[in-house]
Amino acid sequence: YCSRYGVRGCLRHLYYLNDLLDRAEQGSMVDPQLVHYSYVFCASHVSGNRPDNNVSTITMEEKDRFNEIKERLKLFLEHQVTNFRFSFPFGRPDGGLKATLSLLERVSAKDLATPISRDDIRHFIGKCLENAAYINYTRVSDQAKIEETVYNSDDSPRKKVDDLIHLAELCIELLQQDAEHYREAFQQYHDLLIEHEEIFWSLFAVDMEHVIDQQPIESWDAFPLFQLLNDYLRLHDSLCNGRFHQQLRDTFAPLVVRYVDLMESCIAQSIHKGFEKENWKPKARGCATSEDILWKLDALQCFIRDLHWPDEIFREHLEKRLKQMASDMIEACAKRVWRHFETWMKKGGLIGGTSSDYLLPSECCVMINVILDCKAQALKLCALHAGDLHQYHTRIDEYLEKNLSDMSKALIQKLLSVLDSVLKKLSRYDEGSFFAQILSLTKPINEDGQAYVSSVNANLEQLRQKISDEIFTLNIFEEWYRQQTHLIFMWLGERTEISLHPYQLACLMLIVKKTHGNFELQGVQEKDLNSQLYNSIIQRLHNQILAFPSLSDVLNLSDSMMDIADVTEFRTTWNNEFFLKNKSAFSAAKHLIRKSIVIVQVRLCRQLRYTEKDLTSALQSVEHEKQILHDYHNSTSLAEVLKQRLKILKNEIDNYNLQIKNIFQKEKDYWKQLEQTIAKRTNLHKATTNNVKPLQNTSNARPIAVANATFVVDVNKNNENLPPSEYRSDEIENKSPVKVPKIRKKKKCAS
């Protein structure tokens, strides 16, 4: 080209550089490699350092034009580096920025033989990046319209914070793009790029300080801004603990301290006022006040933990303060609950009274659940993550454990007072007592024993359903049963020299047997149930049973010992004279036979109904324990014991099913035998009526021989087999749940 048109090579490249700069200044993107090649060619001619070592000449015009283009090119490259985000959007073209920086080093040198010093080029590029920070932040703030909102006095402080958070998001996005697309190009100037980012954030800090100063003293709307910036800075390799990071920490540290102080005061007020108005209704794992307090403590710790405070010393100080606060608040909560628990336990009397129908208030169970929930939450709320891990947790855990122990003792003492009142009532029947003979005239059966057994069943279900911790409930059951057995044993020990009254024996036998079965269904271990004291009590009661010679005493005693599935037949022999005392002897015999049938029918149906209810409740308890075992199947400490217990419960279920089948089979056989007995007595009655003449009122009248009559009587809890003072056959027939075959009456013989 130069030979054809007679143009010098250096001049040609100078014009070429001039045209490229014109196009670039007009907005066209020029490949830096083209500029670099032409500039090196011209510079080698001007400086006389051609690569081929040939001698070349240039004119003064070419030299002046080269110096002019060099200054122009230097300004252009400075503009390119300062506006690198817009000159090379998203790092395009590849390697363009890196080639520009290389060309800038060549252009900044005096000549090809004397390169620019490292400090000079770093200072030049650092100045370009500083200007770039101002330009970039100005454009981002204009995009967010920060001047119109943050510095507008009409906008609310909350809106200013929201706008500032939006600006922070844009700034973070911008710097992340810089790191992704331009970090490789500035690899040799990494520290200058970090300084560029610090300058960028320092410009943001001016607006941030302005917004924070305008916030109300009790406003916490700025914390999301801290979380956003801190999460970005703490994960940044270079900006972490940098100048802006420290400024951010110093700005928000007073806000965090003031917020913790306010929350501590708020939680203390909740404890003081909440428990005064608490109605002790169950909510979640405790009550409304305890749930609110524990939630606030956990939320406060989560909030401070999510801040990820950059200063390690201040972070540890905050953690210790929050853990100590949680320990103090839980202790204050437990003290309030204990005071209310003592008040509720004193309600209803019974400690010095004589009532045996006591039911533990559900409010007391809720209070126990509150302490159990506090104990469960204490490990998370009071254990430190560094240093002495259990500095505060150990103290509060010991306090709560003592609190639970006191509650358990008070609760068991309250329940034992029911048994104590029953035993005081039974003491009035002691041999030689003034009231023993008077009270025996009322012919009691075992009312006090039944009342206590019902009270025990109700309280067992109350504790099982209302208390959330199964292990704590089981411990209460075991201790309650142990102290109950000890109390009965001591009561019997005081009466070793005297015989027990049948009523005392009936009540005690019922209490011992029924409570043993009920506590067994609740999961008390067999070794605790069949203790030495229990065996001694059973032996004493059986010895007293053998000492009764009277049939009526045995009947009364058998009523308390009778199992639900057992049907006992008692044969009563009537003398002939009983039927033949007057003219209405046959009518009385009819009434007695019909009454015995009705009593047996009513009692048998009632027993079957009681059996079904007891078995249903027992099966429900078993299913409940199976669910408990399912919850604890991963526990290493209870797994083997609970699996063995599950096998035992499965066997008990099979035994209950077998008992039900046996009951219905016995019922079927019993009704068959009863029909045979009725038919036999009817035939006997007909034969006696046909063969015997009417009675005369003469003194020579001889009694008519009547065979001994036998009827079936089933003794139940209400002792209905005793003949009433007045008998109305129509009333009994109406009450009978089973249809009774009517016995046709014979017409009276004419005298």
C-alpha cells in the first residue's frame, strides 16, 4: 500500500490511529489490539527502536502528529478505564479491558526503551478507579432516585429505610457483577480494585448515616439493612472487616444494645403481668404466658444470631448476656408458676378434710407442663456455643429439676390425703370402737373403697392425659403407688393385735386389688407393683378372710373380691317351715323364686356391661402405651425395657379377648342352667299344689313336706341379693333389662 501510493509507513499508521480514535470517540467499539499494533509501530519509528534493527527516518510533521495522537490516546484510555463498566459491558469483548490496561502502560511510558515505573502506573490506574467509584455510585443512586426520597423531608422514616435497602441491593448487585466480569482483568491491581470498592461503599455510608440519624429512637426498621450489608461483607474475601464494615458495625452497635435492653424489659413485664391474668388453659406445650415468654426469648436469640455480628468480642458478649437473660427469665417464670401451683393445691381442702372424691385440677397439670417445657427449652436457650458451654444451663436446669421434684411431692401428698381420709373413716370400725356397732347397723358394703378406687382412676387418667412428659408421669405413678402401699401397710401395722371388721376388710381388699391393676395398666413396672409391702398386705388380708366364720361376712367380703368376669353361685337352703307359716306360703315362694331370677338377670347384664366398659378403657390405655412406645422406639436408654413392655401388653390384650369369649360362653351356659332350674321348680310347685290340701288354722295341722329349693344368686357390688323390706314384682319386672318368662299363677283352691 505504501509502495503503490507513495505513503510512508509511519504516516499511514498515524492516520490510521487518528481514524480509530475518531470512531471510538463517536461511540464505536474498537479492538484495542488494532490500536496497540499501530501505536507500537509508530513508537518504534519515532524512538528509533525498530524490531528489524533497520535505520528509519521520520519527518518533523510525523513526530508532532505522533505526540498529539499519544496524548489523545492516553486520555481516551483513561476514559476507558474509568468507565470500564460501560466501555466493556459484562467484560465484553473478552480480554478487551486487559488489553486496554496493557496499552495504557505502553502509552504512559516515555518511549519503548524506558517503560513507566510500577508506582506511577498504579497511581494512575488507582486514580481512574477512584473516579470510577464516584461515577458508578452516582449512576446507581440516580437509578434508585435516592436524592428524591432520602433527602425529602416529607417522606416517613420507614420509607427512607426501605429506599435505602433497595439502594443497598443495587450496590451489592453492581459489585458482584464487577467481581464476576472484571476481577481477572484487574488481577495485577487487586488491591486497587478493593480500594475502589471501599470508596464506593464510603459514598453509600454518607446516605446511610443520614437515614439512620432520622430514625426514631425506638425504631428497629434499620436492622434488615444491617443484615443485608453484613451478610454480603462478612462473606467477601477483601471487604470483610474493612473500613466500611467497621463503620457499619460502629453505627449499629448502639441500636443492638438498646434493642436487647428493651426486649429484656418487655419480657420481664410479660412475666409480671401475664401470670397475674393467666387462666391456666393448655396452649401448645404450656400456657399462653409461658409460650409467649419462651417464644420471645428464642426469637431474640435467633435475631441476634442471624445478625452474625462481625466483632468476635462483642458477639460473645451479646451471647453471654442473652443466655444469662434467658436463665433469669426462666427462673422468674418458674417461681411465679410455683406460687400459683401452691395456691391451687390448697384449693379444695382435703389435706385435713375427709372427702374421697377429689380430682386433681387440670390447671395444676398445665403448670407442671409449663415447668417441663421450660426445662426442655433451657438447653437451647441457656447453653453457650463457646467457652463454658453449660455456665448458665446447669444452674437453671438444677433449679427446674428441684421445682419439678417439689411439685411432684406436693401432688403426691395431695393424692395420698384422699387415701388418708378413707383410712380415717375405716378406723371408726376398729374392734372395740364405740362407733363400730352403730355403723354396722347400716350394713355398709364397700362404699368408701369404691369411692377411693374411682378417685384413683379419675386422677390417673387426668395425669396421663394432661401432663405432656410420659417419663415424668410414670415417675409420679411409681412414687404414688409406693407411698400408697406404705400408708396401707402402716395402717395395718397399727392393728396387728385386733381383727379387722368385715367392712374394713372389704374396702381394703378392693383398694389393693383395683389400684394394683390400674397402676399396672398405666405402665408401672412389675417389680414396683409386687413389692414386699404389697405381698405383706395381701397375706394379712387373706389371713383375715379365713378368720370369718359367718356366712354373711363371707358374702360381704366376696363382693369386694369378685372379679368382673367371675360369676359365683351360692346355694341357699330353705327349711320347709319357711313356706308353711301361713296361708300365703306358696305365694311367698313364687315371689322369692321370681325375685331371684330377676336379680340374677339384672346383675348378669350389669356385670357384662361393666366388663365391656373396663375392657374398652383398658384397651384404650394399651393403645396409648403402644403409641408411647412408638415415640420412644429410637431411645437407647428405654428401648429394650419398652419393647419388653410392649410384648407384655400384647399378651394382656390377647388375655382380655379370651376373657370376653369366656364370659359370653359362661353366660350361655348359665342361662341354660337357669332355664333348667326354673323348669324344675315349676314342676315341683305344680306337684306340691296338686298333692297338698289347703292349710287349716287348727293346732293339729302338720306342715307339708317340701323339697329343698335351690336358686342362683350372683353377688354384685350393690349387694342386691339381700331381700328388701317390701317387694313389688311389677317394679322389678319393669327394671329388668332381660325379658323374664312369666310363671302362670294357679287358681286358689276353694276351701
